Amino acid sequence: MAEIATNPARPASGIDLRYQPGFTQIAWFCLAVLYAPIAVLVAYSFNENRSVMVWTQFSFDWYARAWNNEGVQHAAWISLQVAFLAMLFSTVMATMAALVTTRTPSFRGLNLSIAVINQPLMVPEVVTAVATLIFFSIIKQATGVAGIGYLIAAHTAFCIPFAYMPIRARLEDMDLSLEQAAADLYAPPFKVFRRVTLPLMMPGILAGAMLAFIVSLDDVIITLFVAGPGETTLPLYILGQIRRGVTPEINAVSTVFLGISVVLVTFIFLFGKNRQ
Amino acid sequence: MKLKLLKRILAAGLMLTAGSAFAAGELHIYNWGNYTNPEMIAKFEKANDVKVTLDGYDSNETMLAKVEQGGSGYDIVVPGDYMIAIMIKKGLLEKVQPNKMSNFKNVDSKWVDVYWDPGREYSIPYQWGTTNFTVDTSVYKGDINTLALLFDPPAELKGRINMLKDMNDVINAGLRYLDYPRCNSDKAQLKSLNEMLVKAKVNWRTMDYSVIEKLTSKDVDLSQSWNGAAKRARKDRPELVYAYPREGFTGWMDNVAVLKGAPNLENAKKFINFMMTPEAAAMTSNFANYANGITGSESMMNEDLVSAPEIVMPASAPAPEFVPPCPQEVTDLYAKIWTNLNK
């Protein structure tokens, strides 16, 4: 996703897909399938009655209700807290990993390392979730320590590859001449990193961080298994409502979070564009 | 030594991020989502100086998966009847003996010797209800108290029916309609059940949990339904009437229980005793819209609840049947029928 945004120099391949017959129709169809349900969800968040299917009148009632709902507030706060911390930790680790895998001479096990970093993308999420649940449960019983730290650790783990990909793509795009020039001028390695490499890779880091934030904000399965008492995130809160009937309150909350996602994705896009 | 140090570092690290509690004690409740009255929780917190955390789950199975390994940190869970039986068997519940507590006298005697917890050694009633169906009586004017409406519907209701997407609810209704016993492994009977369901399905419009939406949007005129959902749907569509078929129907009960190894055992026991007071039971019913099994709570319940035919069963209706979990071989056979039906 971010790679597309930050990598405009796609190799030209003889034919241009955009001028193939049916391209426009297929593209619009795919967009409609992807976005129509979201549009319906947003529209009904402004519906005045309780049903999520019958339209009566425009109103902000459900937003007011969601705003005053303690459960929603608490869950949203937990979600933001976890997403922010997971973003912070995973981005730091992903940045270090990206530097090692692009800025050091090739070493034995380089490909293996990359595979291990990207592992959370390859393993089905529910497997990771169950494994994490059992692993944490053993630790909790052995140490008697509980807390939201476990949830943040789990989120950090699966956010790393998402943060890693755009950062690595950015590093691979940057050629070494500026860093070599700095080194030629007797800048010590750390200074080269601070004054040259880091500022240049910043767009990649920001894109990676935002991606990690969104992925953490979204997660259901791992969170469902790992979250302890009082650690219900917003997606879990919504899931818990389903059996007893979803109200447009959920539409309202989802719309707000959709808004946050859209803002962040726009930022990622703009950062990608800036560097051209 | 080393391990101890590691433990301390871990503890310090995690404590930093853990929410701090100012009350004297804590209690961690894990209940179905949107099923706990916040006022009732506030009352308990105030009376006992306890800070309560509340989390929601979407199914008995989710809850089981999460607490089965131990160390989940929860004290109180609210499993359905069959899940209590499973959890007692697996040794996941603490034998807190509510039957020896001071408020146990309030528990309606018909809910004491139940198949999932005979004599109430582990759990107390939380909410109970029935699974039947609700019909728009302006569309169909005949007698509604028969399962024929689901399986051999009159012309008005053909193609206007929603069934719950729940294997046990559909199959048990089918077995009752054919007058076969529950937890059935008789191949010949199951074969005719299968044929009957496949034939009936032609007249069903949907199989879906979202009963209220289906009914209020007039997508269907009859839906299999939990009684609470039927009551809520009636608010928007007053012609709906909840049926009590004479062939019989399923009852269900959610129960408050304490997890083995609960970190706050004493507070959990206090909560169990508190939940047997008519005030707490009434508050729960007023929020969750179901009956509660605690005598003396009716006078504090909302008028529309006490007078609702979905909640208060008419005297003519048969007693609800609580179906224990069936043996694995039966469940496997059911699953085959169910998969075939969903094709």
C-alpha cells in the first residue's frame, strides 16, 4: 500500500494497463464494491431512528449518545493508547531493522532475517493469537503480573512488518552518494546518520508509523485473545454488541474512526508526494 | 535470584502502564456485550468500595477460549446454561456455594435444581428467556402457536420467514415439530428431519441473527427470535405477536459464576450475593430486557417489561425446555444436517 504511494517509478512494461478495454468499468466496479458498504454505514450514522435499515430523519443523536457512552469512551481511549504505544515501539524497531537490512554489507542470514521480520504477515492471525494467548497466560501465571503491557507488546509485534515495509522501501530508493559525501567530509557514522540518513528517511518512517497505528487500531483477533480485564478496545466493544443488536451508535463511532483513518492515509499520501 | 529480579523488572514495567485503581478493591467482570446495567455496577462499587472493570464478549465460545488457559485476570463470567455445565466439568469455575449465601432465599425455587448446576453450588440466575418466533398478525390471522408456521407455512408467510442462524435453535425446533426426542442420534429420524428442513427452507427468506432489523424493516413477516428481541421489534411494529408453540420450545438462562483462580475472590463472592438482591436483578432486567429469576424483583421492574407477553409467559404455554449439551456423535450428525441446510 505505502509502497505504491512512495514508489512512483514503476518499471514500464510495454503495454499500459490503463488503456486496456474494460479498465474503467472494472476499476469503478471494484471501487463501488469496496466503498458502497462504508457509504451506507456513514449515511445511517446520521439516521434518527434506532434501525440500521430504515431511514427516517437526519440527526446527530447517535453521535451525542456515543459521545456520552462511558463504554465507548473507555474503549476508544484504550484503542488510542495501545495504538499510539504500539506505533512508537514498532516504528523504532522497524527503523533499526530496515537500517540493518539495507545499510550493512550483506551478511549470512540476511534473507532469513527479512523473512522473520515479515513473519506476522505470513502466519494466519488466529494462529498468532492463540499462540500469544497461551504464551502470555503461562507468563501471567508464573509471575502473577497482569496489565495492558501484554496487549501493547502483542500489538507491537504484529505492527513491526507494517512499519518496516515503507521504511525499507524508502531506504532502498535513497542512493548512497549523500551519505558517502558526508563520510568523505569526515562526519563520524552517527553524525551521518543523524544529519543525513535520518532526515532523508523521515517520510518512510512517518508513513510506516501511521500504517502501524492504523493496523493496531483495527485489530480484532489478536486483541480478542490477549486483552485483559478493562482492556476492551473499540473493535472488541463493537464485536461484543453484535449479539444483542447493533445500534447506529456503532455507526457513529465507526464513522469517527473512519475519519481518523482517512486523515492518516491522506498524510501518508502527502508525505509520499512531498519527496518527489 | 535472577528470576526474582526479572519478575520485579517485569512487574515494574507493566505496573507503569496498568491503570491505577483508587478504590480499596477491584472486580473484573466479563459479560456479554451491552448486557450489564452501568447503574447496577455503580451501586455495587459504591456499597463495597470496589472498582469494577467490565468487558464484553460476543459468544459463550469466545469467553471459553479466553479463560480456558487460566490467568485471564477475570473474576466474574456470565455463561449460558450449557456453558456452565461444560465449565464445571472442565474445572474452570470456583465452587463459591451461592446456596449458602444470605440472599439465596430470593432465588426462585424453580431455578435452583437446574441440569447445569444442580442445587446451585457454582452459579446464580442472571437473565433467562425463550427462543420462539414472532409473527406479524396483520399478515397472518390464524393460530400462531404452532411450529407449522416455520416448517409448513401458510401461503401468506411463504418466503417471508427469517430463521436464526443457530444450529441448535433450528434443529431443536425441527425435532419438536416432528415429535422426535432432543439430542437425537436415530439415523432414520434425522434423515426425515433433514428432508423436512430442506423442504421448509424453500419458504425461508433468510437465516440471520439480526432479527430486529429484519422485522422492523419489513424484510420478513415472521422471524425465529429470542423473546427480548421480539419485544424490542414489537415497539416499532406493534402487530408482531410472540408465539408459544404447543409443540414446545427452548429456554435459556445466563448465569453469574466465579472463575477458578479469580484474583479478587472475596469481591466476586460479594458480587454474587449482591446479584441475588431484588434491586440488582430488577436493574439488570430493566437494562437487558429479560426476566431474571429473582423473586421480589418484579415490583421494581419497568411496567412495559412486567406486562410484556414476550417476557411473562401466558399460563397456557408449555414449560420451556432446557436442552443439555448433546454428546459429540449427535453434534457431528447435527453439524452435517446444518451444513447441508446452509448450502
